[in-house]
Amino acid sequence: MLRLTHILLAITGMMWVSCENSLSVVQELTREDTLSAVRASDVVYIRSDSGDVYMQLTAPLMLRFTGSELITEFPEGFEAVFFDSIGMPSSRIRAEYGINRETEQLMLAERDVEVENFQTKEVMYTQSLTWNQRLRTIHSRSAVKISSPDRLIFGDSLTASEDFSRRTIFNIRATFEIEDDDSQTE
């Protein structure tokens, strides 16, 4: 009987310890700042000024976190299209991941980031980009590749307007001129 009591006490003690560990994990997972307040699929977000749309963001999944700071995450990527003064698409930013710090109006885009200017047909490729929505600028501290119809440019980093109409490429590593195949056949 004494042996059975010891066994029951040991089992109860193990259960109590395992419940305590599970409880701490549950408390960590249910902290206010780790749970998303909003989860939305197939998101279309439009930003306008005085009735004129100047940006449309689409994403397959959006998670919005509340707490000390408002954060919106796009774990499956996003695409933001910018419009000119007459409502025509002028440029876009696309990435496989994005996180927006709403209070600071900063969005970090990561993994296979592309910025395209539709008028100049230039596309910038990088792995990480910060988009300052308040200043309407983009910055990349990662290596960049810019492709246009007539050349390729490789640089260490970049600062540009969000519509990619003005830019500064830092420490240009290489520039390659691209010849048009049609001119060689004539």
C-alpha cells in the first residue's frame, strides 16, 4: 500500500510539473501582443487623397496585431500599385513578405522584392527594401539590380521615390548596355 501511495504521488507530481510547463507555454502564446487582432484573406486596400486613388495594395493574407504598436504583416507577400494624377498605374512594389509598422508609416519588404516603373519600363530587384510611406520614398541597403530596355545596372544600395521615377544608386558595381536584337538583323 505504501508503495502504491509513492507511485501515485510521483505520477501526480509529474502531471503537476508538466501542466506547469504547458501553462507557461500557453501564457506566452496568448499574450496580447502575439495574437493577431485581424486576419484577412484576399485583401485589397486603397489609399486616396481628396478622392484620388494614389495606391492600391493587394495581398493573399494580412495579419494585424494590436498592442503597444500597430503592426500589419503580409506573410504570403503583397503588391502595391501606385497611380499618377490621372489615375493610371505608374509603378508597383511587390515582395514575398511584408511587415508594416503603422505608427511609423514604414513597411519592410523582403524576399524577391521588385519595384517597377511602368513608364520607363525599369525594374529594380533586391532582397530587402524599406518603404517610408510618410516621405513616399524607398530605401534598400541590399544589393540591387536595375533592368531597363537598354541596360542593366548593379549596385550596393539605393534610395528612390516610391514611384521609382527618381533614384540614387550607391556604389555602382557594373553597367551593361543591352543591344536591340532587331537592329542587328537589318
